[in-house]
Amino acid sequence: MESLLARAAKALRGARHAVAFTGAGISVPSGIPDFRSPGGLWSRFDPEEVASIGALRARPRRVWEFLIEAMDFFGRAAPNSAHLALARLEEEGRLAAVITQNIDGLHQAAGSRRVIEFHGGCEHFHCMSCAATYPAAGARRLTREDIPWRCAECGGVIRPDVVFFGEGIPPRAVDETSHHASKADLVIVVGTSGEVAPANQIPLRIKAKGGTVIEINLGPTLYRDVTDIRFDAPAEDILPRLASMVCC
């Protein structure tokens, strides 16, 4: 383990433009279960019924039942040591950006400033009819008697600025990700199996142009054959140690 950490620290210190690519696994220690794992939200909700754009339009109350539960998880969670380590690496000038598939806002809460939410986030909401914007605080006060959340201006259904199944990735997220992927010479892959496209292609793009892939994951992933340095260990243990070695 120490030799792997030393290799990873040397690679990170030598990188000109390093990025992190994170998935649900980094937030599990914060109390947010991976949606796909036992006990996760997909074990109680059918994604097609609660997380697709078609369901949002046809059955908004059912979707909002799911959103209330998801936001309760997010509201009770706090950044863990892995989030904090990535924020430290950015503060020390060792990490250019965090590209995340997560919608929980924990990277920002940890202090990371350059966060690209590839699938959107739950900090901003808007009306599907008139586009009026609403803060997350209003959503957190909702009960089952209040849903679906309706717009005060036109009565339309309000939704979070997240990417539902059947929707495209926000153009700004695509552009910012492409910018960093084109410049990156190192990527730290944390807490993702690489199952979800098109986000899963980001580390592969960086590897294809000669970049270094450092992976911190438990279990098999899409990236096993392209990873240069892999830690089969919890990110909340590895990332703080790596950050201490690089930022000392």
C-alpha cells in the first residue's frame, strides 16, 4: 500500500492538469446509499417510474415522493474525509476540477470550488411551465401533503435541475467536462463502476491521450484494464493519505 501511495503521490505532483471523476461510492460513507446497492433507493423505487422525464410529466406526485426521500438523505449527509481531501488538493493547486456524477452537493459542501455536476444537482429548482426558479430550501420544507411542488406564478410542476432518464446532459456540463478532459494528464477515479454512459467515457478519453489513471474503488469496474495505479480500498482512507503526501 505504501509503495502504491508513493507512486500515486509522485504522479499527482508531476501532473500539469489533474481532475477527479467521482460517483456514488464516494458519498456512501456520508450516509447516502448507492442507488443501485441493496438498501439503495432503486430497491424501493422503479427508476422508470420516478426518475424519467416521462414519469415526471405523467406522474409528478410519484416522482416527488421519491425526491422527498432522496433529499432527506442529502439533507442529513455531511462531507466525509474523501470529499475533504479532494477539496484540499484543489486548494493546494494539485487538482483542477472535480467532475461528479453525484447530485448530492457534498463536494461543494466540502469546499471544492470547481465542481462540474455532470448529471445536475438538487440545489436549484425551476418550473417546468414558466421556468421560474426556486431555491432548494423550499423543497426541503415539503411534506407529502405538499407534493407535487407547484409554481406560485403559474401552477406548473417544479422540478430539480437534475438530469432525468430520457434527458440530455446539460450543454454547459458537457462543454466544461470536454475542456478539462482535453487538458487533463491525470484523472483520479473514485467511487464509480463506470456503468453509466456517457459519463463513463471521461476517464477513457483521458487515458486514450496518454493520461494517467489512478483508481480508488471497491470491486470490479470498467476501468480495470486502463488503470495505472489502483487502490482496492475505501476512498475515505486513501484520499486523505494521498493528499497529505502531495500537499506537505
